[in-house]
Amino acid sequence: MDDTLHGDSSAIPARIDRLPVSREIWRIILLAGIAWLLESYDIGVVGTILPSLKRQFDLSTSMIALLAVVSTIGIVVAVFPAGWLADRFGRKKVLLVGTIWYALFSFACAFAPNPTMIVVLRFISGFGMGAIFPIPYAMAAEFTPSSLRGTATGILDAFLSVGYFAAPLLGFAFAALLPAQQSWRILLMIGGIPILFAPILYKWMPESPRWLQSRGRAKEADQIVNYLETAVEKRTGTTLPYPQSEEQTVTESATPPSTLFSHAYLKRTLMMWVAFACILFIFYVIQTYTPTLLVSQGYALGNAFLMTTIIVIASIPGKFAAAYALERWGRKPTLIGFTLIAALAAIIFGLVHNAILATLFGAIMSFFGIGVDPAIKIYGAEQYPTRIRAMGISAFEGVGRLFGGVLAPYIMAFSLASGGTFGSYVFVAAIACCGVIAVAFFGNETRGQSLEKASASQTVSTRTAA
């Protein structure tokens, strides 16, 4: 390896792109994945505790809807300023603070005396969740070579599903062991476990070298990349190939949020806002309302949790399938194909009332509808350069979760309460198709491009790459 490359800010991205996915890279992905897993449990637990809270406190439809979305409201409030902070002060710092914040307030929820206090604490805990959400896939995009970004994000995103199905699985176990008025408190207590993970993140998670060099901190970036290069060369006994730099890196002390709406990024910003909101809605419907819907259709609470667990587990192989499809066929075909199949499955799921068929089509909806999440996330990360990547991600996360995770699910609660199950899931399918249209007509294909080239492109193609 040419030592003259060390300290060269413009060479950092090219040096990362020529790295193999080593155990050091996998460790970073594992740490980011565990951070997401722990957070996703806390998000998923609300759907699990809603049936118990409804029975214990005789909740109104309005309160059920508010409990279902209140932490997401907190996420929406915090996610954009968190993205600005991550671009300003670093990915690692925001990840650490967010983890500690939501863990403390999630644990406090277990001791809430009434639903109103749960709402308040869940809202505050959402600030920490919002801080975390943009970080793992920004890190995955910035640490992995271009040929493996989709695969790495798919694997990373699978950790989210583990956390999501852990909540109903534990709910199923506790339903048989404890009274409902105790089990929901224990499920919320478990949400405080991430506080124990924060020291591990502090010690072992490095800062993004791409972010460091974008802030003019080339020496620190070089130290991290040099460590990765040296570890690979010692293990393999070979010299890494000379890095092929395609783009020069822009170093700026600060970039205003208005850059997202400049001529270069306006179209992709609006495309991601629509696409992310519409596709994310499928996840929120599955995760938040499936247990309540199944109980309302006459299934026992334990059986509803078990069916929900199976449905959510189906998203894990779906994410691996999406990761493969991203690199095999491209971002746009994967997003369009998976979302359309999920929309069709949602319509059928709204029609059936048999346990086996409901589980089957719910699993298909989850496999494709939640399975596509890593595709839309890495696609969004590729739309923006490093200096505004966290802001760009946070913007579409915030808008997406406002419309796809707050407003649409709030409407869904009243739709289901009125007995319109089929109409409710037609609504889900229609929203998903709006996301498909946004990607199909306004998205550009980024498969195989370096992160710098994908984000710097000025022209957004309306054609799906072959």
C-alpha cells in the first residue's frame, strides 16, 4: 500500500471502496445492528401492549390511536435536528446520546400510573429514537464498498426485524405466565436494556472516516482507514490494490439545511419524502395494528401475539432477499417489485378471516412490505453527499414517519374501529402504490456507483436501469 496516500483527504472514499468486507467492517455493522435491534424492540412493544392496556384501562379509540403513534411523533420532532447534529458533531456522538436518552425514558414508562403518563413518557423517549434512526444506515453506507452497500444494509436492517418480532414473542410468553396488568410493565422495563449497550458503543464504534474528512479532519480519518487496511493486509498477507478515486471530496465547515432544496437535490428530496412515507406505512400497519386487529376478529390474545410474531419474522428473509435483489437487479426494480407485491398481499389480508390464510398473507405482506425497507433506506442514503447525508436521511425519515407513521396510522385506527377491515387494507395498498409511482418516475438508479458519484449526480433519470 502506498503510504503517501495516508492523510490525503480526497483518497479516503476510494480507499474505503477498495476494502473487502472484513471482520472489522462486520464488527461495525454488528454494533450498528444491535443499536437498531434494541431500539426496534422499543418501537414494536407498543403494538404488543395495546391490547392489554385497552382491557385494563378501557381505552377509547382516540387514546388507542394516540398511544400507537405518540413515540413516532417524538421521532418526527427530533429526527431532523438530530441529522443536523450528526452532520455537525459526528455520527457516533448522536448515536450514543440517543441510545441513553430513549433507554431511560422507556424504562420509566413501566412505572407509569395511567395511559396519559405513558403517552408523555413515550413522546419524550421518541426524541432519542429519532436521534438514532438515521445513523446506522448512514454508517453502513459510509463504511462499506459500493458493491456491497445494499447487502450490508439488508443485513443491518434485519436486526430491526429481530427487535420487532421480539416484542410480540415476549408478549406471547408473558401472556401465559403473568396477568396482563403486570406483563405490559415488564415488557416496557426491557426497553431500558440499551443503557447497558452504550459503553460498548463508546469503546468499539469508530466515527465515520467519510464524515471526518468532510469536516477537514483528515488525520483522524486516515487513522481509522489505515487501521482497517492494515488489519486486512496482515490477515490476507497481500497488498490492497491502489485506490481508484472517481470524485473529489468537498470539505465544508457547515452546510445549511436549505441545500436539500437546492436545484441539485430538490427532485430527489421530494421523491424520497413521498416514497419513504408511503412504503414505511406498510411497516407501521403490520407492527402496530396486527395484534389488535386479530384480537378484534376473535383470536385469543396469546394466539394473536404468536400470529403477529410469525408475520413479522417473515420480514427477515425478505430483507435478505431485498439485499440480494439490490445488487443483482438494482434499486428501482427492487423497490417497485417488492412494494407492489406487498400491496396486493395487503388487499388479500384484509379479505381473509381464516387463521392460516391470515398468517400466510400477512407473512407475504411482511416479507415484501417490510423486507423492502433496507432498499429504500440505502437508496435514500445514496441521494446525498457526506456533508449533508445525515440531514437528508433525517429529513425523509421525519417526513416519512409523520405521514407514514403518524397521520396514516391514526386514520387507520378509526377505520378499523368502524369495522372496515377490507377498506382499511385497500387504503394501505393505495398508499404503497403512491410510493411506487414516486420511485418509478422520479428516482435514479444508483446500483454499482461509488457513494460519491451516486450522491453527486445532477441528473435524475426517469428510467429503470436494466
